[in-house]
Amino acid sequence: MRQRSKRAWTKWRKLVTEQARSGQSVAAYCRERGLCAPHFYVWKKRLREAETARFVEVQLAQGEMETKPGPGAAIEVRLGNGRSLVVGTEFDAGHLRALLAVLETQA
């Protein structure tokens, strides 16, 4: 991508993000900033299409080998109060549920 083109994408990405956060309609946002609303919509569409094009669905072939966690593997559970809990993969599910219930009530 050429430098000029990169600058345009960066500029419009910033403007589209600003407009979305502002809570204003596109027409009001563009009017206040002296922007062309139809041009704004074109860039908004381009940016949305570029974002969706980044992800491609991956299909796993049947019979793929399942991986098992290695020794020392752990699972991190992030709690609603900003704390996190790390347990080993062999930690009993029933004990985990009980522990989570206690931790969530102490929030």
C-alpha cells in the first residue's frame, strides 16, 4: 500500500471511529467538520468490508488428532470482580464449581 493510501485509510478509520463514539448521526458529524457525508459512507463501508475480510473460517478435517494438555498445563478463569483463578487441568470440576460460588459471593 502506498504511503498516501495508508494515510487516507488511517484518517478515515479515525473519523469513522470518532463518529461512532460521538453518538451523533453521520450527517451531523460531517456537517460540523465540513466533511462530505456520501464520501464518509463510502469510507465507512470500505473499512467495514476490510475488517470482515480479515477472518476466514477454518474447517478441521475429520479425524484430526486431538491434543491433550501437557504436564503443568493450567486453566485461567477470570472472575467478574477483576480477579482470576488458575487451576490445573486435573482439578475436579465439582470442586471448581464450589470454589467459584464462594469467590463470586465474596465480590
